[in-house]
Amino acid sequence: MATRAPRTMSGKAVRRAPRDITHEGFLTHGGMRWAKVAGGLSVLATLAYALTDQAPRPNGGTALGYLLGTVGLLLIVWLSTIGLRKRIITSRPYSLKAWTSAHVYLGLSLIVIGTLHAGFQLGWNVHTLAWVLMMVVIVSGIYGVVVYARLPAQLSANRGEATQPQMLEAIRTLDRQLDTAAQPVGKGEADLVRLSLEECEVSGGLWQRLTARHPRCGNARARDAIQALVNEQMRRGPPDPALTQISFLLERKDAALAQARRHIRLKTQLEIWLYLHVPMTIALLVALTAHILSVFIYW
Amino acid sequence: MSFVIRQIAKRADGGDIIRTRTLSAPEISVGRGTDCDIQLADLGVMLRHAKLTQLAGGLVAVEATGGVPLEIDGKFVNRADLRVADRPGINLASHRLTLEPGDAAGDVAITAERVIAASDAADATAETEIFSLKGALPTKRVMAWTLGLAVLLLGLVLPVVTMLGRGTVDLPADMVAEAARPIPVVARSALQRALGVAPATARTAMQPDIVWTSGPMSGAHAGITNSCGACHQAAFVSTTDSACTACHKQSAVPDHAAAERMARGRFVPTGLGAVEAGIHKAVGLEQGRCAGCHKEHEGPGGALMVAQSFCTDCHTGLDARLTDARIANVESWETHPQFKATLVAAASDSAPRFERVSLDARPKEASGLIYPHALHLSKSNSVANMVQKQGLPAQNGALGCNYCHVADSDGERFKPIEMGANCGACHDLAFARDGGVVRTLPHGKPAQVAGIVRDFYLSQALAPRAGVQRLAFERRAPGRMAEVEAQQLRLSGISDARSRAEAAVDQIFSKDGVCADCHQVQRTGAANLAERWRVMPVTLADHYLPKGRFPHRQHDIYDGKTGDAACVGCHKGVPTSKLATDVLLPPVAQCRDCHGSSNVKTNVAATCDTCHGYHSGTDGATTVVAGRAGGSTTQPGRKL
């Protein structure tokens, strides 16, 4: 922990507060302090569950059930406040890194606490809905931690020095060049070029973004067909220079598309979990409200 | 006769660039090719797409030359003559040519402009949509609101509306009727098993508040799974006993003990248990509620899944809290106290006295009856002979147990023993033959017997009839009657008859007479013949262990034995018992041979409710008249 520099203005150079030189991620923050806390909490809950005689059988209605339920509720409410915390730029009382570390590990301990609270009894009801939503949130969070640890390096490697607008601009420039290059060619060839110009999506739907696979990509179809024409002409003599130029441009567009689509795939993988994690958290908070109210309404 | 061509191009800032040319030719070509008069940089347009020719009369002939029809007024045609004054339009791929009269007479003005913007997929504003999920999914905010509201509606709003709007709850009538009936003993012993396998099918319509169910209902309540309001009658109030007793009438499930005694006898939790109990009490979950033991929503066996500790919690150290308890403490099956049999302490015709005595005290019973089991179960004596001759049910040559001990309809206990049904076949009370009629003395009515005998002799003295014989009471095989006393009864006069009658009555009641075989008889010495003899009362206990149940039928096979061998497998003293005062009940150790603790692996598990019921009335099956452990009780006894 950094010690605060004295704020005296004595005329001498103010010594900078020493900072950690080496990067320490949220997973290993503070010597895994929160991993130990969460692990201890889980072990404690498991021991209590195993050693307590819960008559007639364990569920949320026993003394231990209420205790685990209360702990779980407090954890869930606190965990959901990370969205608020990360918008407040401060280092106190805990740095965002410490907060995130606690968020991840305490969130994991909810698997144990929530499931023991339920006494492994699941059914088609609002109580199990809350458990399922909780598990979806946790599992999506685990996925998020994994992709945050692995994908940024790939993202960086794929984009090279190019920015997103540059990737798009490259494709746009190639489109313009293709449009110009195709003006002298006949209808058949021109229609092929139109495939590349009009039936070629960079991103596509969710599945295409996740896989970066575009089997009906207009550019790929145009490239193959034009290449075949060029090859055909080459067997008989020198090919039409316009077609050769188009073929070359289509190849370049293919490479530009591939890079952009890999970029989109990685970004989608990095973003997708939040589309589960956040809405499911809101749904969980509502389901939790219904769960708690209902068990006391139908006590 | 000229074409004035105005080609409109879009500037980057959105404005138009208009280039106007005049072609003084009657015919012009349109296409993508550089040699065309109107060149359209549109890959959808053919290199040479169309030809326009001015005709006389303000007409222009349009002809498709690229093999692709032209779109004119929504129709695709290969050629057409257009009236310029009508300002016709021709669509070619993304472009449109509009014809109109020119400024000079005879001129045709053609405006060519792109009407479908060139595909420019990589719009700068599209960057976010292309690279982030905003373009492929609804926003997180929209998803959160949608999901949250859906859960709120289905999980909270609809159930609450359902609950608040509910009037009376209709339950299946047969289930309600079933619940109001006491559970028959035979069913009770198999109830838990039966309920455990009952298919859980709901019989009432599903309602939105079903999503609040915390688990499947017990087998017995599965039918009303969807009728939450049957039990959950008020919001924030735990299921009350009145909700249970609405169907389960008090008479069907009597209290375990008087409420005041239950309150005193209940165990006092310590430590965390005390905290829990304090919280329960504070929130109105008093001990002793129906739902305190009968937990619902715990699966098919739920409502009857009562932990053994529920019993032993209170029955451990009960005597310290309930100092006048007449039952011993029970901590576990292993330390279950010796059975205390309810024995006849004093037989009586009107008010027999019973005592609960531990079998360890080797107690004797005073039923008043004389009955040696050993004699009746011999394989070689006169009883065995009689059994054979009479064709009575026998096992290995001896009288079968079930000749006297006939199972009741439940198969749990036995029908009462009756003189006529169980003894009469051998212990015959026929005393005379009067023509074709065998005259029999009434059982259990000594004064009547004296009167009947006296009248018999007097009538024979006054008006003698032929064919009247006095029979002896010796037990004999049928058909041998005549040989014993075949003589006609002849009397010399009234006084002879009177003295013969008195002698006969004395003989009947005396030590060697027919009554004294089974009964203790007392001579009162009264002058009146009808009051001279008194048969001492007999009371047979019909339930030795009324606080428990023992389904005999389930024990028909015991230790590999069947029939009487199985009976005496437990009732070991029976074959050698010479006195009816012997108490022939098996001790608790006998049960433990098979029934081990629920914690120990043995042949058959034993929990408290294997033998005991909870809702058996305030004091088991007996009624307290004088309270103290081992004190006297009365129960509806029977005299024989």
C-alpha cells in the first residue's frame, strides 16, 4: 500500500509516493487476500452444513438456512454494487482493484453458500429461479475473468497498429477502388463485383460475430468467381487487365475483412458475458426480492 | 430536335453538382460504357443499356439494348414509346432518367440522377455498431428492464394479485372427507410407505402463485398442490393449526396430551437451540404447532417425515419436567424401558381394576379365569384327543392358537374370547335330553341355572314325560352321550324332585362341577337355591400394551417359522404355562432381536412411530382415573 507523500511545500522537491512497479492483477491482489476470505467462508459454510442436524432436512427454512440465506443476500447486494463503485474514481476505502478482487472471489463463494442455503433442493419455482439466475451470473462472470485474462493479447496481436476506423477505412477504400475498376467490365463480371460491394457484411449477427465465419460472404464468392475467370482467360492468353485488377482488389479486401472480423470476434467474446452478467444480475435482484417476500408471505 | 442532358451528382457535403450537355442527335445511348451518350457509373447498368430515339409528335422511343428490360412506371418492358409531356421516368438499376420537354420547342430534357445511394457499408457512424455488440443485441439496459420486469410480473405481481383476490378455496371433496376420518390403525402402520409412493398429481387448477412453492408436496397433499390458499390463508402468517384442522378434524387426530401438560413436558432447549426457540417464539412460531412437526414441501414423504428426535427431545428426562408423568423416560430405542403391561388387578363384573406393571417385575394377572395353556396345547392328552375327534383346527396334533385367538379385521389384535365360540365345543353345558331336544344351561347366569335345574326336576315329578334323560357333564366325544346315561329320569314325588334338584345344582357348582373347570365358585350358604352359589367375576384384558401397536399379521412369519411356532417364538412361556395368572407377553428385548436402532444396520429399522402413534388421544387408548406412575386405570373390560 502506498504511503501518502507529505504535502508540505518546503521548497525541496516533493518525493513521489513509491508505487508498485510490477503490475499486479485483481486476481492476485493483496496476496490473494480475498481468495482466502472467500475460501474460508465456503469451508465454514460447508462444515456448518455437514455438522448441523437440520431437521427434518436441510433447506432455507432451518436456522442454518436462514443464516446462509442472509449471508448470501448481503453478498449478492454488495456484489451488484461494483457497477456503482467503478464509476466513482477513488482509492478509498478500497481501490477498485481490491474491490474487483473481492467481487470475483466472494462471487465464487456464493456457489457454495447459495447451494447449501437451498439444501440442494431445486424445482420449478421462483426460489430455484433465483438460484439459476445467480449461477448464470457467476458462470458468466467466470467466463468474463477468463477472457479478460486471455483475449486482450490476441486482440492486440490481431490489430497490429491499426485502429478500428482504419480497418473500416481500408475496406471502404477497397470498395471504392473495386467500383471504379469494375466500370469497364461486362454485366456478368460487374454483377460479381456487386456481390462484394453489396452482399458483404463486416460484422453480421451474433453468431457470425462470435465465430467470425461468413460462409455466404459476397466478397469471398466474388473473389473465387473472378479468380476462376482470370484463370480461364490465362489459359488462352493474357487475361483482361481490368479483371486482374479486380481479382487483386478482392484478395486484398478479403484480408482486410478477415482482420476486422477476427477483431470483432475477440471483442464480442470480451463483451458478450456482460450482456448476461448485468441483465441477469438485475433479474436476480428482482427474483431475490420475490423469493424473500414470497417465503414470508406464504410463511 | 436535341436532347438536353442534366446529370446530377451528389457532393460530399450533400449538395448537388449538375452538369448539363446538349446533344443534337435524334438518337442517344445510355449505359455504363465510356462510349455512351449518357454514362452511368453504376455496376447494375449494362455497358450499353438502352437507346432513346426522338419521334415526331413529342414521343421518345425507348429500347433496351443490353438484354435487360427497362423499368417504366413499374413495368418491365423491352421497348416503349413515351410521351415527353407526361414526364415519364425510366429506372436503370440505381439510376433514374426523367424525360420532360426542353426549353426550346422540340427539345427533350433528360435528368439522370442516382436514386439509390451507392452502397457504402463502411459508414463512419457505423463503427460502434460494427465493432461492439450494440449492433447485434439489445442494450444491456433494455435486457435488464425486460428480464427484471418479467421476473417481477411472474414471480411477484401475479402471485400477489392471485393471493389477494382469492376467496374461498375449493378442495376435492373426497380428500376433505378422507382427512376428517381417523386414520385406521392398519393403514397407519403402512401409511408412510404408502404416502411415499403416491404419485404426486395435482387435482386443482394451477394458479400463478404456484411459483412460490418451495418444493413438492407430500403424497397425501399432492392433490391440493395448486391450492396454496388452503394452507397459506393470510399473508405473512405461518400456516396455522386452524388451516390443518379445517380438514383434519380434531376427532381424527386427537391431541398427544392435554395442552397444559404438553407445555410443561416440552424440553427446554439450551445454547443455540434456545436462541432459535426464542426467535421462533418472537415471530409467533410457537412450539407444538402442527407444522412444527409436519413439514410440508419436503417431497412425497414430507408431512409424515418426523425425525425420531422429535419424540426423544421431550421424552428424554420427561420425569424431571412432568413430575406426575406415568410413563418412563425414553432416550432411544436401545434404552427403551421394559414394557409395562396393562394387567387385570381385580376382576369385576362392573368395575375391573387394571395396573400397568413392568414385565421385569414378573407380574401375575388376576383375570379370575382358570385356564392352563399347557393343558390345552398338549399333543397327547385328552384335549388333543378331543381336538382330533371334534375336528377342531390343530397344528401338529395340538389345538391351534388361532382357535381361540382369532385375528381381528385389522390383523393387528384379536377378537374377544367368547365362551360359546372358543370354549363351548368341548366345555358343553347340555344337562338333559328332553325328547329330541338337548337342554343347555345358560352361561354366565348362575341364578338362572339353579332355577332351570329346579324347574326341570319339579316338572318331571308333576307330569313325567317319556324320553327325558339327565345328562352328565363329563366332556366326551359326540355320540357317546347315551352310553353315559341312558336311563329314563324317574322321580318318586315332589320332595324327591326338590332334593334331587338341590343335589344337582350343588353338583354343578361344586369343586368337581362343570363351572369350576374354568371359574372360581363360592358357596354363599344362602337358603335360596338361586343365591346359594356365586361364580367369581372374570375380566380378560383386551389390550395389554395400549400405548403402542403391534400388527400381529405382519409378524405371521417370525424367525423363519409360521403358524403356532411363530406365535410361541415370541410368547415363549405359552406351551409350559399352567396358570392363567401367568403373563405371557414377550419383553422388549424380544423386539430388539429383529428391530435394531435406526442407526444400526439390522434386519428391520425401528423408529418411535414404528409402534407408537402421536395422535392417539391424550393418554393413549386408556382413560386416566387415578394418576401416579404404576397407578390404577380402568378400561372397558369384558367379563366372561
